[in-house]
Amino acid sequence: MNIDKYALKESLSDVAVGLVIALPLSFSILTLCHYYELSVFLTSIAQTILFTIVAIVRKYYMRIIFKRGGKNE
């Protein structure tokens, strides 16, 4: 099995950045939804929408960063 180390590095970096973003974002969303006394359903919808938007933006910028870096082969 041949592993693409560059792709692995990009994947791990993307997941690490996502993890660092997810915890404070999740806490913030839950705090806001609790403050406005939203139902569990609406809280879930809010989290899904915001996590999706942040994930798309994060992945886009991570891809641009790694694309500029080029493959070191």
C-alpha cells in the first residue's frame, strides 16, 4: 500500500484546524441557543448550518494553502 504523505499531511492538518475551531464554535452556538431558549431541534439546525458554513470556508482556505505549498516530491 502506497501512502501519499502530502495528502495525509493535508488531511491531518485540516482535521486539527477543524477541531480547534469546533470546540469554541460549538460552545458559542449552544450558549446562544440556550440564552434565546431555542428548542433542541432549532439548536441542532443552527449548529448544522454554522458548522457546514465554517467547514466549507475552512476546507477552501486549507486547500489553497496546501496548493500554494506544492508537492515536495
